[in-house]
Amino acid sequence: MPKNANSFRTSRQTSTELSGPASLVNVEARNLAKCRICGSERVTAISMTLTDGSLVHFASCHHCENRWWLQGDAPLSFDHVIAKTRKIA
């Protein structure tokens, strides 16, 4: 076992066993935690900053497989998100 066993995380450990955040989901992304189509709360939601510097929120429903992107309250198409992530020359 490594000297500092608490610094390594296995899939069965909880976030309380870690010294720091164990999730990419922030408070803003948690507002997306209900599917806009079926109402399920089995949603994965993350916030991220894209290459162009814009903050976007992505959510995916585990029940109906609906996926969506938002910038602020405005929905974004997948093509628009991809365009925003292109390398800036």
C-alpha cells in the first residue's frame, strides 16, 4: 500500500475520503439535474469553459438519453458547441 493511501481514490471510495472535490459538477450545473424531456433526475450535468472562453453547461439524461447544452439560459446546438471549441489561430 502506498505511503499516502488516502491520496488515491478507487471507484468504491466516497468523496469524504478524499482531500478535495471528487466531482466535476458545480452548483450551477446542478440546476440542470432534471431532464427537460422526461423529468428524470438521473442526469449527469457539467459546466465547462470552451476554447473561445464561453461558459457552457452540458447535461445528459440516463433515462431517455436526451442531451443538451446551455449557455446561460439559451440552448445551444451540438454544431454550435463544436464551432466554439475549434482551435483559435
